[in-house]
Amino acid sequence: MPNHGDSSTDDPHDDLPPLEQVDSPTGSLPPAASLMELQNCVSNLSLAHEIVMNRDFSFTPSSPPKESLEGRVTEIVHRAFWDSLSEQLNSQPPNYAHAIVLLQEVKSLLESLLLPRHVRLRSQLDEVLDMDLIRLQVQHGALDLDRLAAYIINTMAALCAPVRDPEISALKELKEPVELLRGIFRVLGLMKADMVSFTVQSLRPHLLQQAVAYERTKFQQILDKQPAALDWTWSWLEAAASDEASAHSSSSPPPSATAILNRAYMRLLTWDPLDQKYPETVAMDRARLEALSGRLRLLTLEASVLLLTRGTGAAFPQGFVARLRQTVAALLEGRHSREDELKEALLSLGEMAVQQVQQAVIDQGGPPPSTESQEVLSGQISTLWKTDHPVRSLVGERLQGFLWALLEGSSTQKAPELPASLGLVSQDLLELGTTLRRTVHFNRTVFGPFYAPMLRKLMFPTEAVADDSR
């Protein structure tokens, strides 16, 4: 079974298409039953899309943050439950009322992990965890919890994925009944999530074959219930068409539908995170595209620092620029999204880059850089937080041009080449571009029939007016 991939702790519905657009001229409050049906449709569509697009998709048991009110209340309730169970088991004579209920739940969880071929295990489970027999044993004071716990743990060991072996070994070391039962439930929860994730991965090839038709059908159902569900998509395509037209002279032929779509997709890489009017057809990929946008921003900053450092004209030893990039990446990671944090990081980075350049030149036997050149390098790096910084703008244009060429080319074509000065980030940029192209290709395949009439109106407005007048 696969190990768990990273999972977001954000609300999974944050990036879904809006169910009701208040500012839409056609928006009206639907009945509660219709709204629930619509929400279920959106949820199913979102889940299927994530399974198809995320190769590392997995289910993980969720729990509230410990510092939150919900987390504290949950911890208090759980502690009270297990403390109560401890008191019951330590009383004279022991009270097994809650323990029997827990054993029944453990049996149900184990049964849910069994496959059809586990005939012998199922028979053993019914025999050992025979609840009627266990109640009789309690009545006669003959219940052996240690024996039952040992059987449960051995059964879990036979059913779990190899990644859970350390947890199973830890359970075998527990002797106190309450801690043992608590640990069993925790590990069974992980095993249940493993089973679901494994099932999803097994079904993924079949889902891929049906994904396009399924998503298109589901979105059409949403559109039937909420006709305004393409308002923001229209605005997105309209802005892209305007930008594409402005990029060409009046004597040039009108932009193609592919060119407008590519520009629209590229606009998503620079989308304002505070702008909630995200195109509905791409909403399920918003988190994925925002992650790509953040990665592109980081690569732009890294390449800009390296380009400025090389521009000093100093002779560096082999491997120096690669080591410098590691330093740059470590200092900027997680600090490139907020402007105040980026300013602070670049200030430190400018000083560190100057020190490393100075040391590298001295190690080569050359004269140390002048104070003026050091101040220029440090100042140039520290002001890279400005989006209109000349070097940052130039590097950003080159990197976006690379991604644009990837979108315009086919998957069988060789990737375009970056200038040698940006070679150190080429592999990372290629990985980013491959993910972007895969996301765009799937989106265009699914929603092409929805885009086509809108693109026709944008490309041939006079024909659209004539059609509307008929």
C-alpha cells in the first residue's frame, strides 16, 4: 500500500466553484434541498478531480489543531473517557461495560479491513471476538483481556501495510489495558486510511479513463442548476482576449482561440490571491496553480540573485554558484510570499552573498572586491522585492516565456532552452512547466465545450450580435 502523501489542512471546499454568486444578475437563492444537492454534486466532482490530478492523493485521519478551542475540547473529552474506562477496569470487581463496547468496535473495524479472500481470518475473528461469549466470560469473571489484545494486535499485524509495522511493534510493548486499547484504536484508524488510499490508487487507472466525461457531465449538472456558474470564467477569458489583442498590431490577424486560452492560463500564475472571482472552470485547480505560482516566484528570485552575483565579473571556483543557490533557496523558502518577510530575507541574503563572493575570490588568490562593488551587489539583491526591479522583471519574462513555449508546444516536442545564465533553475522550471501543462491539458479537454462558445463571441463579436438578434 502507498504511504500517505502530503495533505492540505485547509477546508477542502475552499477552492470549489461558487454555489451562489450574490453579485450575479441572474443569481437567486435556491431552495435548501436544491442547494444540498448542488453541494453534493460539487463535492463529488472535486473529489474525483483531485484523485485524477494528484498522483499522491491519500486519505489521512483529520484532527483539530491542539491549540484551537476544538482541539482542547476534544482532548478534554477524550481524556475524560479514557480516565472513566481506567476507573472501571481498576474497580473491584472490574466493570467491563465500556470495554465490551470498545471490543465490539474493534471487531467491526477489523472486519472492515478484511478482503473477500480472508475467509479464515474472518472465521477466526468471529470465534475469538464472539461478543456473546465475552459477555458470559465477564459474568463469570473469566475474561482475559491480555489474550484478546494479543490476538487483536497479531491480526492487525497480518493486515497492515509495512509502513505501520513500527506502530504494531509499539503496541506489543504496552501493558496497561487502557493505553493499549487507546493505541489499538489509533493504529486501526491509520490502517483504515491506508486501506482507503490503497483502494483509490487501485481504481485510479479506471478513473482516468472516465474522468473527462464524468467531470464534464457533473459540471453541466451544476450549470443547469446555477446558470450564472460561468460568469467569472467569461470575465477571465475576456481579459485574456483583450491582453492578447493588445499584444498584436492592428494589421496582424486576430488571435486564435488557443492563444487566448494560453494567455488566460498564464494569467492564473500571477492571480491576486485576494481576488475571489476565480474562474469557475479552474477553481478545483486553484490550490495547485497557486502552488505553481509560488514556486515560479521563488525560482525568479533565485535566478535573479545568481544573475546579479555572476554580473560582478569575479572569477568563481567550480561549484560556487550551485552552492550559492542552495544558500539562496534556504533563506527564501517560505519567506517569498509576504513582502515584509521577503524584504528581511533579501537584506540578509545580500550581506551573505557579498561575504561568500569575497571569500571565493580570496580563495582563488584574487584581490577582494572593492567596497563599492560589494555595496552595489548587496543593494541590488536587497531591492529584489520590488516587482519592477529590472533584473527581476527580465528573469521573470524569460521564465514565463519558457512556460508559454511549453504550453504552445505538444508533449512530444523537445522543451525550449533557457539562456545559459539561467541554466541552474532549468530543471526545476521544467518540472513546474510539466505540471502546468498537464493541468492545463486536462482542463482544456474537460471544459473545451464550455469555452468554445465564449471564445467565439470574443473572437467574432459581430457574428455573436447577429446570432443574438435572430
